[in-house]
Amino acid sequence: MTIEDIQNICRQMPSVTEDIKWEHDLVFSIGEKMFCVVGLDQNPTSASFKVTDDEFEEMSNKPGFKPAPYVARYKWVLIENINNMKNEDWKHYLNQSYDLVKDKLSVKLKKQLGLV
């Protein structure tokens, strides 16, 4: 998995924006709410994303994963090396993170983004 692979998955989702925050993180958002953050100048490359409440504890304790700094209370996990997860799993978790964040957006914002 590469940063470009993650970009390609995220760019296929409706109304996704992408920008650089904190000078070295590639951030994917929906309605200005983040759903994936990729560290650009790390080796190995790490990434964070939101998971369901039920998955959070299990994933946080998997080898190579941990609660994401600053956002763990919102059920975000950090994968320490993006190559340690299969492409199919990336598609699942990125789409799920997108949906979890999108579902929290206001109806008005969803309409503005063409998501309703």
C-alpha cells in the first residue's frame, strides 16, 4: 500500500477534500471533518482513521496498531505502517471511516454536498 493507493481510494468517495495540515500530514475530509490522516514524512508511513465503537478496542490492541494520538476518544486508530494491511481491508476501513464521519454531518451540510 502506498500513499497514492490511499489517495485513489479516498478520491473515489463523493465530496472528499484533501489537504496538508500540520505541515506534514495528508488529510482527507468530508464536509471539513477528517476521516483519514496519513503521515507524509515518516518511515514507515503511518495513517489514522475512525472505526466503530465495537472495533476500537480490538484494533487498538492488534500488533502494529494503537489508539490514535489526540483523537482516540473519538474511536480513531493509528496503523504504524500502511503496508501492514491488505488493499481490501484499506478499502473497507476507509469507506467505513468516511461513512461514520459523513453520518455525523448536519442534514443541511449533507444537502449542500449533494449527499442526500
